[in-house]
Amino acid sequence: MLRSLFSGISGLRANQTMLDVTGNNIANANTVGFKSSTTVFQDTLSQVMRGAGAATGTTGGTNPLQVGLGVQVAATRGNFNQGSAQSTGGATDLMIQGDGMFVLGSGSERTYTRAGAFTWDEGGNLVSPSGKKVQGYAPGDAGGTLIDINLNSLSASLPAGVEMTSYSIGADGVLRGTFSDDVQRDVAVVAVANFTNPAGLERVGETGFRASANSGAADLGVAGQGSRGQLMVGTLEMSNVDLSAEFTNLILAQRGFQASSRVITTSDQVLEELVNIKR
């Protein structure tokens, strides 16, 4: 069977994957905190028709004679460049200016996200749109045990009759409440995680990621410490999808798919001629 036939098939598969990745990027052009991906191709093994020859006293060396066997997808690489900031004015809308990710907890599972469109649930927990609880630290315990961020976490330690009248979240991630006795008290601190290799994170949907064997363990802490960025309150990080680049990739993938299909068509015509060589 013709090698070109299988090379064409591999081209169809690889360019189809590029179309899938590009289509997903375009679909999420307006998704808060979304990180785009790019497709990386590599060639497959080459068939050696003749090995290389060393030079002798009378002749020069010869290069190997090889025929490639197609293309394959080497990787889908995540782009973790920061997206643009969109001001919302929401008191619980948070954006990390710089490196880092918010930590979300759902049961025993821990996921990470750049999408800071949070709100309060009926129990006073700070949650993501899908209901996952935002993780943080108790006041004075930054870097200690992670807890759910809850507006009512100080209720047991408050003087009788004292209750919260307002709250704010600072650039350092501290949730600070103003109480009816005119005293401000720290309620919790938003946790921020960093990774040695963010591109190694595994996507789990809902604009979230999970640590993998190649991402490195989460380096947990708070905003503004180490290499972690500061928080911007009342602001959301938008998708980092570049539509002009994605439409260019769309054209490239489409043309690559068409060219590969033409290789298959031409190979089929050659096979037909071989079958009909004796009439």
C-alpha cells in the first residue's frame, strides 16, 4: 500500500485536532479566566531506505535515504499569559494581577482557577458559579491549614449582640469586616496557589485545573507574597484568546486538512491505475 495514503490520513487526524483546539479557543473568547491552547505537531518515524555511508579513501560519504510516514500531534500547550482586566464593581469579583490561581474545594477534591467571579451562598460561604468553595486561611494563619472562606466564621468569638455590618476584600486577600461595635476584624485570607509548570495542569472543566505529575505541587500562600500577584477587587480577568490569531490558525488547519485529503485522493487514483494496469 502507498505510504502517501497513510501520511494523508495522519494529516487529516492532526489537522482535525488543530481544528478542535482552535474551535474551543474561539468558543471561549468571552469566558472569564479562560486560558487558550495551541497545537504542536511533529513528524512520525521515517522509513530508512538506505543508511548513511562513511567516506572512504576514494569516495565521499553518503546521506541516509529516508521517507517520512506522516505527522502526529506532539502536544496541546496551554497559554497562561494574563488576560485583560474588566471592571465590574462587584465586591466579590477578584482578579490576580500577576502569577497565581485561586484555590477551590469541593469535598476532598481541590481545583485551581483564574476565574474570580465569586459570590456568597446561603451559608455565608464564598463560592464559584458552580458552587465550589473558595479556600483560604484563618486570620494570622496564612500558609497554615486551608479553610472555607465564610462570612460567619467569627460569630462564636464575637461579643454578645455584635454582628457584621459591612465587609471588604483587600489587595492582600484579607476579608475584613466592620461590626456593629465599630471595630474592624479580619475574618479570613484568600489563598493563592502557584505552580512551577502551569502548562502541566490538567483541565477539569468549569475553567478549573487540577495538579498533575508534571505541573509540580501547588505552592500555597497569600497574594503579594513570593511570586504571587496582588488581588484586584471589583475586577475580572477575561479570556486570553486572541481572535485574530485563532482565525489564522483556523485557516491553516482548514488548508492543511484539505491538502491532506488531496493526498489521499491522489493516492487513490494511483492505486486505481495500478489495479487497471492490465485490462
